[in-house]
Amino acid sequence: MDFKYPPEVEAFREEFRTYLDRIVTPELKAAMARSHDQTPPEVHAFWRQMGADGYLGFGWPKEYGGGGKSVLFLHAFNHEMGYRNLPVPVVTLNTVGPALMRVGTEEQKQEFLPRILRAEIEFAIGYTEPEAGTDLASLKTSAVRDGDEWVINGRKVFTTGAHQADYLWMAVRTDPDAPKHRGISLLIVPLDSEGIEVQPFHTMAGHRTNLTFYDNVRVPASALVGEENRGWYYMTTQLDFERVAISPIPQMERIVNSIKELFKDGLGPDETWTRSALASMIADLNVLQVLDMKTAAIVANGDVPLAEASMLKVLSNEFKLRHLADVVQMLGEPSLLATGSSGGLIDEWGQSYEGQLRGSSVNLFGGGSNDIQRDLMAIHGLGLPR
Amino acid sequence: MRFQDSDTQKLLRETTRAFLADKFPHARLYAIEKGENPLTADEVRGFAELGWLGLTVPENKGGAGATLLDAAVVIDEFGYAAVPAPIVVTIVASQLLASVEAAPEHLSQLTEGTAIYTVSAATRRRGPIRYGTLAGAAALSMNNGTLTGTLPLVPFAGIATFVLAPLTVDGEPAFGLIPLVGARIEPVRVLDRASTAHVHFDGASANGAILLATGPAAVEMHELCDALMTGFSVVETGGLMRRVLEMSTTYISNRVQFGQPVAKFQAARHRAAELLMQSESARWAAYHAIWRLEEDPSDRREIWLAKHWSNRAGPRMFELAHLLHGGVGVGLDYPLHLYTQWLESAAVQAGTQNEMTNRIVEEAVPSAGKLATAAR
Ligand SMILES: Cc1cc2nc3c(=O)[nH]c(=O)nc-3n(C[C@H](O)[C@H](O)[C@H](O)COP(=O)(O)OP(=O)(O)OC[C@H]3O[C@@H](n4cnc5c(N)ncnc54)[C@H](O)[C@@H]3O)c2cc1C
């Protein structure tokens, strides 16, 4: 056993912190604290700056213009971004880019990868449908070949970003007769194509997502990603650098640090429950940090952290919600006030506690429901019969 | 013993449920949440016509003379319907007003709905606000006929005519009925999205203010106020919980994934069963505590116990219900969030876990000695 973090990664972390201190302006922070409906221009400018400075495709292989940095560097990168609540164009960078590298045509790679790295284009993900959530493979939106074109019909839900992105990375059924996992393909669909309707869906988390409708939408045959009917396989196999995705752990560290700061003048003698709850929070966080390192180390050593990734997801998302509920309990009624109400409590990154609490409802089922993750742990971690 | 509504309670529950379902459908609640169509004073007067506001006021003082448990049934239904209305504060105010002889005309105005009463719920005797700028705000005081200071986070201050609140008069503790007419009302947005405001008295005239109690009697009235607020809030929370349970079980029974209702998956059934355990225990503990208080107004122990349980059960139910609902449940045009955000709020309002812990342990282990309190 050797738990030392490589010194070169630590050195990078320092360098990256200094970099962020320099380029994260008060204007950017203020823009982030505003409405989430539209990515503000300040955020786009920030991404373009990061792209120009080589940080956006930091974990991408060098042959695609990336930094070719190993997983541990990427882990440090994600940590610093998450701690500061800084947005990362996650789906474009972590889902679309890597899949294109793996199975995209030369033409698609040329067309999209450099522009992704320069933060010039954004993708939305169109997987979920009204009847295909956890059971994603039962999706029905169809694409039928008509000469040199695909004709798309159907509807998607929770198509986040579709109202402002350039392209949709879309899962469609191309073979209705095949077993459900074997009839799905991926298409790249320009969002300004005729026949697409986007309706807002507002959430308690404060973000906008969308309902999207597709009525005889036509895209060229070249919109197909990889082989026809192999979409499910592309959607579920991940590259290493996708496995150390943004996690809630850095945000949880920020939450703990922010209340430690509020408590710096000491706790009152009647804050008895707070002591015990705070101790639990800090102990939870420690466990998460250790498991998080373990997961990153498994990837860095070339193995696949199947059960570990599920474990981390379940624990971190459930703890995050419980920690926030405990934090408002510790801080009392002022922490129930929304941003902009006088007397409210806001952390140093402009986040209200009530806002973070509402937001954490989404983590429980997004990206694979926690109860499905528990099944995966039983199967992959414990080898229990399916 | 009978863990069931009496005939009167059954009738009260049915009429309350029908009325609220009719007047406050979810579409109206979304509008209230967005601040587009807030609850009006006229609507509160409508509650008076139904006899809800003066429900527990003795008949010889113009009320319906119902029991606290009867009032709890109505309050439970307000929670079940997630209607953010001044029902808990009105019942609490009526109990406090009925406990003294000082303000008989106010009891009849309250009962008739000709004036609207609220309670300064956030100025708890045992739960001072410690963090943020509100912690430094001056407490309410009355000197030479004027009022100064702030009552933070007063429920429904925007439509109320009077607030019942602790204050100091020439440095001595008092508990008073204060007109809101001369106050500056600063609306704020709270997690539960119920109408709430900070109330500032910047030298307002104390004309019309009535001191309901002074000295040790005021301290006792403040304690009673806190106990009633806590007890009835837990009842209201129990109503929210029952609805969250119902919504979740209905949802997973109808939602099909992998070719079958989600309710057929054992993991999901277990989640639903846990929602049942949490809500049933919270709800009956609340009713039982109100019954104890009614039997012996000095017996508040179970109120603190019920709140301690409820403070844990609410956030747990938030987690389970959102897990079971998936993406649909977080939509602002889907009702679940109205209930779950209120559950999280309620766990902090009307008695935090720190306050409950101290009260419970002091009572259970007197030899541990009284913990220091920081009374305002
Ligand atoms: C804010 C937000 C943004 C999103 N953004 C996107 C996006 O950009 N693109 C996109 O494609 N999708 C997106 N999604 C959709 C997201 O991926 C889905 O919400 C998720 O896959 C869960 O699907 P569902 O909501 O239909 O829940 P359901 O599938 O209905 O599941 C609900 C619950 O049912 C239970 N359940 C289901 N199956 C089982 C089982 N087999 N065993 C036990 N329990 C089970 C679980 O408790 C689960 O949590 C977004 C969702 C939200 C809320």
C-alpha cells in the first residue's frame, strides 16, 4: 500500500489554483450566481479562455489536441473546478468528445473535436424519453433511412441545454425488430434543424431543462456516429478519463469549510446537536475522500472501478443531501432564505444553502438511480447472481 | 383508546379536505409559489366563516369550543393540501389570547376573521438566531410608547393585522399583541416559499399594543407559544408527509420501467414501506403529543419528542420520495416539490434539533444539569 499522491500532481494542483485565482473574476462569480436558464456570456468567455490555455481538453490524448494528462491530474482538475462551483461543459467534453475519438469518422473528428476544445460549440444529450428513463434501452424515438438522410420522429425529455446548444447527441431506434439494446444508434443533430421543438421544463433545482419534440427531422446520413445499431454499446463503454467525472465531493468540502468559517467564533453551549452532526459530516467526508482516491487510483493503474464507482456515487449523493439538511438544521432559519433575501446566508461562492439543498434532489436518480447503483454493487462488487 | 377520528373529527377532516382541494388546486399553489396569486386576507376571512380560526376558542368567548385535537385535524389537512396559510399561527394566537383576560375583543375579531393574527415564530425562547445579520438585529422593545427592533421571519406578516411576540418593556420581559400597521414589512423568500417577512419597528407608535403578560408570566407565555407552535407544526408536517407517501406510492404503481410498474421492484417497495414507517410514526406521535398537552397544559415533553422525530423524518422522506419519482418529481409544475421543500423547511422552523435535543435531555436526565440557554 502506498497512499502518497504523486508530487507532480500536487505541483499541478498548486499551479492550477493560481491560474484559477487569476482568471476567475468577480464578474464571472456574479454571473454564475444569476439565473441558470441560459449559460451567461461570462461563462462562455471563461471556457474559451481555458480552452486557449490548454485546460479544457486537459485529459484528452495529445493526438486530438488535448493535454494527454493522466487520470490523477484530471482528478485534481475536476476537484479544483468543483470546489469553486465552476461550470465545466461536461457533456461536450466528457461524453461527446471521447465517443467521437473512439468511433467517429475522420470527417466528424475534424469537424467537431478542435471546436470542442476551443469551446466554440456545445452539445446537448438526448437520451431520456417519457417512457425510457432508468430503462433507457427501451427508447422509441426513431430514425429511418430515406436515401441519403435519416428521418427522425419522436420525443425526448430532460434534454438539458437543447435551448442553447448547437448540436444534439441523440440516441434513436434504428432497428425496431432487434432486441432492445441492439437497435439503437447515435446521431449528431443540429439543433436548428427543421421539425425540432424545444419547450422549457423548470426544476426545483433552479435549472432549466427541456422537453423536445421531433417531427420528420432530416439529417444527412453522415450524422451517424460509429456503426448503425451499436449505439447502446457506445453509450455504456467509457474511456478512463470519463470515469473520474465531476463528483459532488469537492462541493461537500466547500460546504463543510463554509460552516467551519461561520462557527469560527465558537459554538454556543446549547448547540449540542450541532457538535454531533458536525462530527458525522466530517467523518463522512473523510470516508468519501478516501474512497474517491481509491477509485482514481484504480483507474490510474489501468483497472476498471465498477463497484467502486457505484459505491462512490451512492454515498456521495446521499451524504450531500443529508449534509445540506443537517447544515440548515445547524444554521437555523437564516439558512432557509433564498439568495437576495436579507438576512440569508450565502457561501463564498455565492451559493445559498437552501438553493443547494433543492438542487441536491436531482443527484439521487440522475446518471443511474442510486437503487440501480446498489444492484450494480451487488453484481460487480459482490458477485451475487443477477 | 382509539387511534381514529371521532365523528366530529371525521366531518371536520372531510369538509376541510374538500374545501381546500376545491379552492387550492395545485395550479393555484404553483401561482402562490411564484408570487403571482398570493393568499389574500379575504381568503383567510373565508376560513373564519368555516369556523376554523376560532375553532378552539371557548364557546363563552365566541368560539366553537373544539378541542386541540379537533384543531389538529384541520391543521393536518392544510398540510395534506400543502396550502401555505396562517392556520397554525391563528390557532396558536387564539390559545394565547384565550389564556388571558386582557384582550377579549381580539378573540372575537380573530374568530370572525375581521383582523388577522400571526405569531413571531422565529423568536423562540430556547432557539436564538445565531448566524448571519439577523443574529445582530435588535430584539423588539417598547419604551416611552414607541416600538423599536425587528421580528425576523414572521409568517404571513404581509396580510396580518397583529402579531403576538415576546418583547421587552423598559428592560423587563413581556409578551404582547402588536399592531402591524406602523411596522415596515420586508418580504423574504424562504425554502418553503410560504409568505414570510421581516418586520421592522423603527420607532413606531405602540398605540394599540397590548401587553398580554409581563415578568415571569411573560416567560411562561413565551414557552407556551413555542410549545404550541412546535406541536401544531408537527401536525401540519404530518399532513405533508401523508401526501408525500400517497403521491409516491401512486407514482411508482403507475410508472412503468423494464416492462413493469416500478412498484414491483423490491428496492422500490422497500423505499415506499420506509416512507410509510416515517410518516405514520411522525403523524401519530404528533397527535399523541397534542392530546397530552390538552390533558395537562404543563406537559410538553411529547411535543419535543415528536418534533425531534419529525425533524429527522422530514428530510429522510424528501430523499426517498425524490428517489422514487426520478426526474418528474423535480419539475416546478409537478406538486411533489411543494411538499418536499416544505418538509425540509419545517424541520428547521418551530424548533431546531439543537433546541429539541436540549429540552429532551434536560428532562430525561435532570442530573445532567440545565444546559446554558441563551434567551433573547
Ligand atoms: C435536471 C435534470 C437534467 C437531466 N438532463 C438530462 C440530459 O441532458 N439528457 C438526458 O438524456 N437525460 C437527462 N436527464 C434525465 C435523467 O437521466 C433521468 O431522470 C434518469 O435517467 C432517471 O430516469 P427517470 O427520471 O425517468 O426515472 P425513472 O426511470 O422513472 O426512475 C425513478 C425511480 O424508480 C426506481 N426504479 C426504476 N427502475 C428500478 C429498478 N429496476 N429497480 C429498483 N428501482 C427502480 C428508482 O428509485 C428510480 O430512482 C435529466 C434529469 C434531470 C432531473
